[in-house]
Amino acid sequence: MANKKFSQFELKTNQADVDFLVGYTGTENVQIASEKVGLRYDLSGNVSDVTDYAVSLTDNNGGLDKVTLVAGDNIVLTDLSPGTPNAVQIDTKRGSVYMVTGTFQNVFGGDPGIFGDTLEFGISSVPAADHSSVLVIPVDAKLIGVSYKWISDDAVVGIPVGAVYKIQLRAMSNTSGATTDTANYTTPQDINGIDLTDSDNGTYPFKTQNAISPSVSLPAGTIINVSGVQTSGSTIPTSNSEIEVTLVLETTSF
């Protein structure tokens, strides 16, 4: 090969067209295969389930790096191989969301109520001694939100300092039993963050909770009672006011 200046070398843009690169270490002339210069990564992957996708990056020097894509809530990962090699599809997945509305009548210990004030779904179930309203869950679901609005023309009055009025949910432990029997229900779960306290006196409260914690899972066939219950403080005087409550549920069966 005739002596040439570097500027006279033929330009190549494809690594496959170059066998070796040459250089100088200070003591000797050296050559190195072109594929050993710089790292080129080949991507491969496999999905172990709908929430975990392992991505492997194999370099041309024998090294192996791994990255794992982990699906968050309502995300599904799908391996598209072999039709589309080394491809993963990311989809959102969420159940149907629906709302159910009920009303607390005669709040703060008025009728109807077996634990406190029972949330009335649909037609009012009165008198309390004979009926107690419940909500039957027809499909697997979870509670994702609770909102309510004070709907009377008179503002909240008379909640003593230190008194707390909570919304609680109870599932029937004996779905064949009477809805009026408190023994047929599980331990209540508080819906936190939407309590009524003395700070609500003189107002027409609107409160909402869209981060239910702990989560409330409601398998198909669950029957629930929703009650407004005073849990602490001096007794809140009974009122003839009403509160309208909306439960937001999401199906979990697909």
C-alpha cells in the first residue's frame, strides 16, 4: 500500500466495511478490530407477566446490562414478539367507573340509622326499626372515591369542639341475615379526610376523598352499609338536615 495522508483515506460510514483500525501506543504500532471500538448494544427482552418486562442490552464486547420496565397502576405490558421482535406494548388498563348516590336524613343521630345515620340508597327505608338500607355490589369492584354535600337550607350548627362525625363503611358478614341486625356486619372502616367537626359550623360543607386508604376491595356479592357516625366528643344535637353522598366505584374484573 502506498503511503497516504489520513486525508487521502477512503471515507467509510459503515462499521462493517472496516476490518481494523490502527494506532500507536508510544512503543509500538497496533491494530484493533473495528467492532471492538465503542460499544454497540443489541436489545432483547421478555415479558414475565403483565407488570414486569425485562430488557437486556448486550454490548459487542460481551457485557450485559439489564433494565426492567415495571408497570404501575392500570398499566399492562405486552410482548409483541415474534411478530414484532424485541418490542413491548404499553397499554392503560382500567375498569369501568360508576357512581352511586345516597342520602343521610335527619343527621347526627336521627332516623333511620342502626349505627348512626344510615345512608339511604334509592327509596327511603323508613322506619329504621323495620328497615335499613344497604348497597349490593353486583361485580368485583373497589371503592375509589367518596364525596358529599350538605343539601339543607340551614347551615351546620351545634357541633361541639372535639366532636368528630365520620363516614364509615361496613360489609355484611352474614349476607343472609337481617340488614337491621348490627351483629351481621364486620368492623367498620373509616373514610378518612372528610370528617365533620366544629370547624364546619356555619357552613354548607362539600368534601371529597379520592385517595381511599386503606383500599376497599368489594368482591361481587358484597353487601355494604354506609353510615355517618359520631366517634368522639360531646353529643352533636340531632338535626333534620340532609347530606347527599356519592360513592365512586371501579370494576376490577375484566
